[in-house]
Amino acid sequence: VPAAEKKRWTLSDFDIGKPLGRGKFGHVYIAREKRSNHIVALKVLFKSQLKQSQVEHQIRREVEIQSHLRHPNILRLYGYFYDQKRVYLILEYAPKGELYKELQKCKYFSEKRAATYVASLARALIYCHGKHVIHRDIKPENLLIGAKGELKIADFGWAVHTFNRRRTMCGTLDYLPPEMVESVEHDANVDIWSLGVLCYEFLYGVPPFEAKEHSDTYKRIVQVDLKFPPKPIVSSAAKDLISQMLVKDSSQRLPLHKLLEHPWIVQNADPSG
Ligand SMILES: COc1ccc(C(=O)Nc2ccccc2)cc1NC(=O)CCSCc1cnc2[nH]ccc2c1
């Protein structure tokens, strides 16, 4: 909807439907744009909750960044509008819902399904890095499933990234690479690490460095204490790929374009993603 960016949207342009992921995504509702009948997700943010001054330009900047990100595996942010008390984000709606629910239901994915997901995320990340955008929070909670079963990185937004990052600090650490756990500066290679963690979790149903206590998870990450359980049975090609991504020295991690040529991906990923 390219023209949409220019248009001044208001709430009366939409029929509002049921809440999506109650509370999880903040206040997000399924909605239908009246003129086009286009189904979207409408995210409602309360100005009171957003530090008014900073966030205004951050939302603008984010819409600016996101409006240039067009990729089948990245959830679209079509635009935004606001009223007296709230800011509304017009987001793409992913009809097949949240990936983590699917993973919980299946316990773990087949190698073909895991490789297809990992390849599509690698392509999305190559695209983002090409646009000098890193740090797409690619843990299962931030992944949604499109109409054709394709994965969508449904990032919870840049501006909230910081809150998100803090939340990640007190939420799950599982996806943080050593350089972030040791909080040294990081680059696009953090995404390769996170993708490796995700690939492991797709195949085993649990992240590789999971531990009861945060302090233990920290230790396991910085020591790259990578162990492959005997069950479920996973091919050595998959283990080889994961071992090349979960490398402490970020410059030694398998580059994303090399990942797409890895035998496990070539033999298992469905090219349509
Ligand atoms: C591109 O994506 C986003 C872009 C920006 C922001 C954001 O919050 N930006 C922000 C916040 C505060 C201050 C400044 C900027 C959030 C998202 N994405 C989500 O929030 C997750 C999917 S919510 C939609 C959605 C769709 N499809 C579904 N299917 C089932 C559930 C579901 C849920």
C-alpha cells in the first residue's frame, strides 16, 4: 500500500477486531481497513507509557527504516497515526500466528522444516545487513507465521528495542552471544549467533545454553558449552552447521551467505522458504 504512507490515517478508517496475543504484544488488534478491506494488525501504544519527547522521533525514524524494509520474511510496518492519548502502528497481520506456540505444540521441528526456517531467516538477515540494519531480535517469541507458512521476523520495534533489550536482560538470556553477555560492542555477527541458537532450539526444542539460573546460562554462553543431546536424533550435518555458528570469536562465525551453501541447508531447506 505505497500510497498509504502519504495518507493521514485515523481510527475511523478501520473496523477493529479481536485482540491478538492478549497483552503479549501490548494492545494489538486485528483490524480491517474499510476502503480496501485489507486485514492488518493495529498496535496501540499509550503516549503516557512512551516517553513522549524521545519516542515521537524514534517512531518516525523506525517507520522510516521499516518502510524501506521490504522482504517476505520481515513483518511490514505500513505506517502510523495518533490521537490525543495513543499512537497506532499499522502492522502486517500474520495469519498463522506465533512460531513459539507451534514449536511448543510440535516439541521440535523436522530437519526439513528447521532448515527451511533457518534459510529464510538467513536471507532476511542478509537483506537487513545489506541495509545496515542489525539486531533483529530473532528469538522464537519474535517470529510469526505468514499465510504460506513462511516465517516473519516480527520485530518488536527499534524504539522498544532498548526496553526489549532490558527485558531480554531480565527475560531470557538464551539468545545473547558472548560479546553481549560480556557487553562488549557487537556487530552483525550477533545475528549469526542468535540464528545458531534458534536452529538448535528448532531441532531440540530447547535452547543450547539453557540453565536454571541466569548466572549458569551466562557461564554456559561465554564458555560456549555446546552439547548435543542423544535424543532427538539429529544429523551430523545439522550439528556441524550449528557448531560453525556458535563460535565465541564473532569474526570466526560462518557468514550468512556461506550458511546458505552449507550441505545441511542445501539438502533440507525448501527453496520457497
Ligand atoms: C514490524 O513489526 C513491528 C514494528 C514496530 C513495532 C513497535 O512496537 N514499534 C515501536 C513501539 C514503541 C515505540 C516506538 C516504536 C512492533 C512491531 N511488531 C510487533 O509488535 C509484533 C507483532 S504485533 C502484530 C501481529 C501480527 N500478526 C499476528 N498474528 C498473530 C499475532 C500477531 C501480531
